[in-house]
Amino acid sequence: MKLIDAKRDHYRKLAKEQGYRSRATYKLLQLNNSYRVIGPGFYVVDLGCAPGGWLQAAVKLAGNKGKVVGVDTTYMDDISGAHFIKGSVEDESITDEILEYLGGKANAVICDVSPQITGHWSMDHARQISLNYSCSKIMDKVLAPRGNAIFKVFDGDYSMEFRDYLKKKFARVQLRKPSASRKPSSELYFVCLGYGL
Ligand SMILES: C[S@@+](CC[C@H](N)C(=O)[O-])C[C@H]1O[C@@H](n2cnc3c(N)ncnc32)[C@H](O)[C@@H]1O
């Protein structure tokens, strides 16, 4: 078995054992261990949340004083402690629903959004970055000053332009590839700390 397949199987097995809905959960947990994007009592918004692995992790990290809400175009089964909104990140009116559920602004916005993959890399990359800009418009309306964010990016021509756009909004933006993310995959994560500082 190739090393990358072994790694993928390792996280898939771990997710099954620990009751997480996706291997992706470990990417969020690893990023959070390094940067504490989400802490106890945080209000968290998860954009592109299905099937719900990140939501499950966010519920644990935010604890019983926190609130967690996720948005996706795809239906998913309920997660205890998280509120699900079926909708698109390209529809800015979901902002009202998010704020209404939270009853205040969020402390963290996490985005793992991915379009339907066509296999044409430049098209998939451009579409994913466009979804990230939509997420960041929602973020601008729901994230409290000093809040944090994570954005997954399919790395390509527009990644650094998106990073520069985020850099204008946050005190610190770090580019990371958590070890739970397979090496050959071109996904990277921008970890953004200190909104509006
Ligand atoms: C990689 S999955 C997210 C996995 C999730 N973080 C987890 O741990 O289970 C990406 C998600 O983005 C969603 N998505 C794609 N386009 C969207 C859009 N316009 N609005 C909301 N969600 C979208 C997809 O439906 C998919 O569920």
C-alpha cells in the first residue's frame, strides 16, 4: 500500500472509531491545535458544512456555552448541538438566518467549501475561489471584531490574490497544510486571526 493511501485509511479508520462523519474533521482539529481558531464559548459559523465532520468538532471545541451553525446546499442528518441551514453561500440573505440563530456575531467562521469537481483544474480552482469570496462576504457581516477564520483553497493562480484580500481584513494570515490533508491534494488552508485588527 502506498504511503498516501495508508494515511487516508488511517484518518478514515480514526473517524469511524471516534464517531466523526468525515476524515476532514482531523484537518480542523490539527489547525485548531496550532492556532486556537475556536475556543470554549465561541459562536461558530461553518460554511460548506456537510456531511458535518467540522461541525461535530466545532460543537466539542465551543462547548456548552458556545453556539454552532452550519450552511450547505446539501442536506445532512442533524448533529446534536449544531443548527443546520440548507442554503447557498452565494445567497447573502442567509446572513440574517445565521445572525438570528446565534443572537449575536460569531467568533469564528470556518469554510471548507468545495464545488462539484469537473476534473478541469483551472475551472475547479476558479470556482472554488469564487465560492470563498462569497463566504468572505458572509463573514464580513457575521464575524465579530477580533474573530478568527479558516478558508480552504484549491491552490492555483488566484490563491495568493485571495490571501492578499484576507490579509487586509485580519491581523495575521497563515498558509497551512495540516498533516491530515493528503500531500498530493492541492488543498491548502488559510488560517486568519484577529479580524479587523
Ligand atoms: C469538503 S465538503 C465539506 C466537508 C465538511 N467540512 C466536513 O467535515 O464534513 C464541501 C461542501 O461544500 C458544499 N458546497 C458547495 N457549494 C456550496 C454552496 N454554494 N453553498 C454551500 N455549500 C456548498 C458541498 O455541498 C460540500 O458539502
